[in-house]
Amino acid sequence: MVIAFEGLDQSGKETQARLLKSRLEAAGRRVETLTFPDDTTPLGQEIRAGLAGQRPYPSDVMQLIYIANRHERRAQIESWLAEGTVVICDRYIASSIAYGEAQGLDPQWLTDTQRFLPQPALTILLDIEPATALARKQAGRDRYERDLDLLARVRDSYRRQSQQSTWVLVRGERSREEVAAEITAVVSSRLRLP
């Protein structure tokens, strides 16, 4: 199954994905992790150039590149899933919907363009305020991270998406341990994983 972590930058996605991987492996599960955008691919590098302002891509083109970057890993994800592996993604399908919708793109179009990707069994939204994201990362912010109004709209989209039955919203402004304990409980109960 695919478990996706979503949320604003600095919400703790990477940390919580790593902690969940360790817990699942300790319980005997095989786990692989992916982070999107995947900087190891040419498209991932193109995304980084766009975020740094080195490419003048409009919003729709940026989101299509993000989606194509995920498709670069589709065959690998499908192979892992066929082997019974749990795949944990630090950002996945919902991030294009949230950031694209925040930039005026149609969320249904963004959903439809990703329908052939393996769908998450569970999406965990680590919800934080935009001001918290800014406070947690003072330097080296990309063009999205510097725009608090955009981040507020992204958060609104994530919160709207979190009403789906395969989502859970976790308050991310608590200690790492409190957040991890809630995630463990959710994963154990919803997915029947150890």
C-alpha cells in the first residue's frame, strides 16, 4: 500500500515518514520511501530550477512537470506494491492539487491527470499554520515558501481534501513524539498494520 504524507513545507513530513518507516520495519514489514519532487531525475532537476526562479514556467506547466516526475517512479512503485511492500511518500498526488488549486488551477483536472498513479491507501496531512512554516525555515526558501498568501490557500486546499475517507488530519504544531504517536495509532487502526 501507499501511505502519503502531505502538508506545508516544514510540517514534519520527512521526519514522520522516516519514523513510520522505522516502526513498520521493526514490526517486520518491508518499506520503501520516496520524496517528491524526486531530485535524482532530469524532471526533478527542472522542478528545482523552476522553484529557484531559473525557469519562467506558468503554474499549469509546473504542476504537469511535478506529475510527470511522479510518473517517472510509477513502475517502481507498482513493482514494490506487487511485492507486498509498504511505500511511504513524502508528498504525492495531493500536493499538485493543493498547490495548483492555490494558484487558480482546476482541482478536478489536477486529480484526473494523476488517476493512473498508484493511489494512496492513506494520506496523512500534517497541518500547520503558514506562519509556522515560515518560522521553522528562515533561509533558503523557494518561491512558494516565501508567499504566505499562497501557503494559506494551499493549506485550505489540503484541509478540504482531508475530508476524504482515506485521509487523516494530524495537528503538526505539537512535539514530534506526540505527532508520531497519533500517526502510529492511525496507521495501526486504519490499515491494520502492526
